[in-house]
Amino acid sequence: MKLLAIDTSSNACSVALSDGDDLLENHVVEPRAHSNILMPMISQLLGDGGLALQDLDAIGLGNGPGSFIGMRIGASVVQGLCHGAGLNLIPVSSLAAVAAEAFEKNAAERVIVVQDARMHEVYLGSFAKGASGLPEAEGPEQIVAVGELPLPADAYSAAGAAWERYPELLPANGGKVRQVLPIEHPRAAFLLRLGAGSVDEAMRPESLAPAYLRTKVAEKPAERG
């Protein structure tokens, strides 16, 4: 399969391209620059891979949860590319992409991924390592207040940028977290792996529903009940 994947849900702008076993990736941590660097990154990767958009089977999108602005940039770019080339879109959890990297690079069986949602809240996803080595969600992704996290089990490894952003998270969850891994942002290379296994979930680009979790940027926890 020939797949392109992008993720702009975090401070990282990440693009990857696969053509069979060949993989190219460009991953840049540069906050607030996604709108300027994303399209040049995509063009460069396609050029390096000797492919045009029309050669692709689909495009994978890191569908959050994460930065509202970043997610909107990624969604609009991927929807436009898919419309123009007649391609389907494969939405992939950005939290699962972080978990996939954690499982590949560490001897972990369970991983919790926690990303900053601002307003002293975090996006939370918990994953178990599946038979294929890829993450399987242990429950729905959530937005929760910083503090003791609602986890279905214990003995987790942890990843995501919120562990550094909120140092109080670790002591509050020390009984369930064995180690915090130095994996903060989703990488498009791992979106490719997840997307390749989810081709049956590919959709027309206009059907995309971004996983914002919080329905309004300015909504405070008390306002959600």
C-alpha cells in the first residue's frame, strides 16, 4: 500500500509516507508553525518518494484529541488533498499513535497517554499491547482534570507531553505508573502503521468528525457538568 499520514495535533508537525516496506518521515517540533511548514513537508516527502497524490491508496490523519488549531489545520489540509486526488481519509487516534511508539520502543504491556488540554485538564487514553504489538484501547478517550486519573488497571508505563507540563500528575498517580517514557508527541510513522490496519475504516473526507472531546475552546469544566 501507498499511504501518506500527517499529525498536527501537538507541538510537533509530523508527516510520513509509506510505499510497501519503504518509509519516509519528517517530524519537526515547532509550535505555532504548522500552517507554514505542513504543505512544504508533504511536497518534499512525496518528491523524495517519487509519488504523486494520485498514486496513494489513502491518507491517514492524526485525528486528535489535541490542539484545536493544530487539528483544524491538519483536517483542512488532508480533506483538501483527498478531495483533489479522489482519495479516502483514514482517521487515527493521536493518543494511540503515541502508545504505538511506546510499545515498539519499550517492554511495556500497558501505556497511558496524557496530553495537555489546557485549563488544567488533560486528554487521557489508556492502551494495552495487542497481539499484533499495536495498541488496543482499554476504554474511551477522555478529557479529565489534572490529578488522580480514572484508570481501569495499574502497572502502566506513561507517555505524552502532559507529564512534564503538570509535574503533579506523577505523584498523584504513582501507584499505577511505573515509568514515564520520553515520548511526548505523536509521530506520523506510527499513524501509518495504525492506518494500514484500519483501511476498512477509510471514509470520504467530508465525513470526518474531529475528536475534539471538548466541544468549545473556552468551555470550563464546570460548564460541562
